[in-house]
Amino acid sequence: MDLNSELRFDADPAAVFAMLTDEAYIEKKTMAANAIRHQASVRRDGDRVTIDLLRVMPPDVPDFVRRFVGETIDIKQRDTWGPAAADGSRDGSIELEMSGAPVRATGTMRLAANGATTVLTIKALLKASVPLVGGKIEQAVHQGLMHAVKVEERVGNDWLAGKR
């Protein structure tokens, strides 16, 4: 299942990138999305950045999905960003994996100016490798991830406006 989204932020790409790689912002957006707990690390190698995030989420999914994930849903995410171009844009990759369930998402990210805003575009493929119910699991996970994207956009714009 395709997992595509665009997040719009009211700032230039450099400010948005600084926010996306700030551990305090990562904590704020993760907790705003109802995480029970999380663990994040940001590693820099020159102008390249890797963010590893583990979110422990409540099992707010249909019962047939809950039997695969248990009492919590552990989502491991790795965002890898390349160096900035002259205009501040960046390209990256994203990987998501749910512990205890055969669900993965892999794709690309692009951060680029669009007028006075910056757009973070995510294009990924979400796959649940479960016979018969894989499509239903993908739909449930997709819904949760799209909710998290909306939360991240709201929290990000508040952050950029100084509401930290």
C-alpha cells in the first residue's frame, strides 16, 4: 500500500531541518502522537544525519491486528538525510518496522522550499506480510501513520512559531 504525504511548514528548509533533527522536537512530536514512551538518537556525519526513533504506542488498532502486536506496538523508524543542496533542499530515506508484526515501510523523503513554506514529501511503500489479512493490517497501520503525520505537521508549525 502506498504511504504518501506532504507536510507543510512555515519556515525555510534550513530551519525546518534543524527542527526535524532536534531531539527535543522529536520528543514533543512523539508524545503528541500518544506514545507511551520513546527512545531517539540523532547522529551526524558532516552534513548527513541519521535519526533512529523507537516509539512504543498503545495498540489503538482493530482486534484482528492486536493479536499480531500484543499489548503495545513498537515502531522502529530510521530517517537518513543526505547533505543540503545549494537551495537548502535535502533528500533522504525512511524505514519503519513494527516489532512483533511483519509490517514494514520503506521509501524516500524530500525537504524543499515551496514559496514561503517548506514541504516535506514522503513516498513509501507499506507492506504487511500476513496471508489473508495483510491488506487489512496495512489499512489499519496506514490510518495510524497518517494521523501521526498530521500531528507532526501541527506540532512542527507550533514549534517553528515558538510554542515549544
